[in-house]
Amino acid sequence: MILSPDLQSIEQYVQSDAERRVARLLAAIQKPDAVGFHSMQLRSHPSKQTSEGDFIVLWKGAIIVVEVKGGGVMKHDGAWYTRNRHGDWNKLKEPPMTQARTAMRALLNILREDGAGWVLADAIVITPDIDGPPASPEWKTTHWLTKDDMTAARLTSALDAVATTIPPAPPTARSAGFEDLRTRLFGEFSRLPVIDAQRGAVIDEQNLATADQARVLAGLAKNQRIMVLGGAGTGKSVVLAEAAKQEAAQGRSVLVTFRSPGLRAFFAPLLDGRRVEIAEFSALRDAQKYDVVLVDEAQDLMYMEAMDVLDGVIEGGRSRGRWRMFLDPNNQAHVDGRFDPEVFELVQSDAAEYDLTKNVRNTRAIVHMVQEYLAADVGDPGIVNGEAINWEKVVQRGSRDQAIRLAKSFKRDGIRAADVWVIPAHCDASLDEFVDGIRVLSPRNAKGLEAEHVIVCDLPEDYTPEALSNLYVAVTRARVSLRIALTDADRKRLQRLVRLSAEAQR
């Protein structure tokens, strides 16, 4: 069974030992189309009543809401009590089974309001520390699991028994489709990092995955080969990391690879402690094969020689093996790498395709600027607000020194030097240095990465395809604020670029 979040995250963050034990059993169940969603990340969410359910299990097309109570559980004089690890008895507001059913009804209301149709659902209680379920005419004994049920085999049988007793949908009702239900649950319960542009930082709290991201996460189990397309800032790399966690949790050998060396620093903390190999594409060797390979910035590797290398590291080869490629259709390969349209069509024909259409990094102003000036699709600007783009006038070309001085001035506003990048749009591709703690780097080295505040300078004199790709990368790195240093001549060239872009879209 797939767990969301993965078992390692539950082990790390969940305080309840009983819930951790149940999570281990769910993860051990050999049923790849089943998913267990732990609601730990919803408990601080005031509008989510479903936070009362500890696990939401999608099992044989039905939803089973699970309430877990560790320690002792008993009913005395009509009231329910639980005993904590210190031996203290605490009174419950309502019986555990009522909690589970309340959470189930709340979730069903959400799904039906969203148009999911009729959902088969039931609720159960798991008390792993007591010998037998409390007797009551209010529930079936099959719906209250106890100490003897705490094996993967017994839990599998119990979930089967519950699912088979759920009444079917009324004849006139439209039943929820399994795949649609799976996607909706990933959307309700999967949480990925987003940006709080008003505070100017990536917040520790999580937000619901976008509908597109949820579709990708839901599609992982059923598709051997997946191609995910999305512009800069649509969350490709974050979704890739979540996909790698899922694959590793299923016991597969996993490789995450990419051309841009800087991406290692991005993936390493996200995948720390997981059995996932992170390797630059240039370091791959045919001798090592993996059950699943995930490729970030795959547009850089869309040529036959690169595909031959991937063919050698994927168990079963590229045509029969398991892989996930994430790429930007706006073709950043002009910056670093090669892109052969014929190879792209060949690879595309072997895969299920998903699109990420909502920008989760850049502010609305940046998204509109990229669409207007570069005619590039970086998703709908529906998430991140923030300040407008600042156009900094410079007298002459060679604006890098002025951009660095501007970056240093950010310190007066309490912004750390490490949170500010200066990216010359036209420079040596190898540029990557620090000036008083401020990173100055080329679009090639910035590709795939992001910073809170970005200053773009040294705009190109001639907007060749390579120059356009470099500018595209440079202006889409910013999370919170973007400043562009330009001369009057630069401004005129950009205005001409807007006209040409508008004509091309007519």
C-alpha cells in the first residue's frame, strides 16, 4: 500500500505510537492500488473536519476512515475513557466509533460538494493495545480492530471484510469513479511546499497540492512511464521528490538524475534518509540499473545519445521499464543541453502525459511578464501574490556592479545576503561566485533552482533563441521579488520583443 505522506515522514513527525504502528502495518500490505492517507498535516487546518480521522484508506474503490486509539479504552457509566502512556485515564467527548463516523461524513460532504458522485465509505476503530472490542449493538465487531488484528495479513482481511459489507450506491446515483476518487484524495491530503510571498519566505506550513500535482501523484501507481510537462515554477521538482519517496517506500531501487549540478543541493534535503540514489546524469554508468528512474529538467537530455544512457540504467530498458520524466515545454535546452523534437515525440509516445498548469513559485507580476515578453507558458498565476517587478534604470551596459550594489542594499530591510541572487542574462555560462555573501551566477547554473530575491542584469543585445532561453531562466528564479536592471536601449529592445511576441500569438 502507498502511504501519503510516506512512512518515514509519519515515523518522524507523528507523536502517537499507536498511529505509527498502524502506519507500519499499512505500509507492509502488498496491495499497490490501495492508498493510506495520514491526516497529520490537516490537524492545524481549521476548515478540515476530516482532520479527526487518523487514516483515510482507499481500498477496493471504497473509502475507509480509521480512528486509532492507543493505550486502554473503556466505557464507564455511559462515558468513554482512554488511558495514556502514563496510566492516566482521560474522558473522551464522544465514543471512538462516533469520531470515526463523524470524520467519514465530513469527508463525504466535501467530496460530494466537489461533484465526486456517490462514494462507498465506512468507518472503523483500531485500538492496538486492548484484547477485544467493547461490546455494543452500535457497531459490528468487524469494524473495531484490536491487538490480535495487528499483523499485515489480519489487517488486510479486516479491510476486505469491511469493504464487502458497504451497501452499493442507489440505482439512480452516479457512482464516483475509482481513478477520480484517488486523484481527489491526493488533492485533499497531499501537502507540498508553497510560497508566502507576503512574508517573503518559504513557510514551513504545507498547503494542499494543486489539482494537477494531485493527478500526477495519483497516477504513479498505475503508470509505468510518465512524462510531466510544466513551465518554470509549476512545482515539477517538488512533485518529483514526492514521487521518489513513493517509489522508495514500495521497496524499489530509485534513481533521481538531472543534468544541472545545482539540483543535487535541492533534492538532497528533501530525500534525506530515503533509499534514493541522487546522481548527475554525467556520472551514470551502465553497470548500475534501477527499478525506477526519475529525470528532472528532462528537456536538457532529449537527444538520442542521452536516451541510450537512460536505457542502460533503467531495469527493463526505456521502452519496457519504469521511469518518470519532468520537463519544461518552453525549451530551456538552449541554456544547457540538447533538445531533439523527433526524440521528444518518440519518448512521448511511450508515456502517460500529465500537465502542471498552476504556477506555485513566481508572483503574478512575474508570470504575466514572462507570458507577455517571452510568450512562454509558466502556468496560471493563481497562488502567489507579491510586489510588482521593479525596473532599475542604469546608464550604460555592464550593469552587474550596480546590481550587486543594489543587492547589498537589501540588508537594510533585514534580508539576508544568502537570499539574494544576481543573474546576468548575458554572461559566461560557468559564472557562479559569491560577492559579500551574494550569489552571482549564470542562467545555466541557476537553472532548476530558485531564490527569494533576484536581480537580473546585463540583458542581451540580440534576442536569439539562446538569449531568450537565458532570459526566461533568469526571470523565473524569483520567489518573492524580481528587479531587472536595464538601459534605455535595453528597454526599447524589450518593447520590440513584446510586439514580436504579440504578433507571433495572433
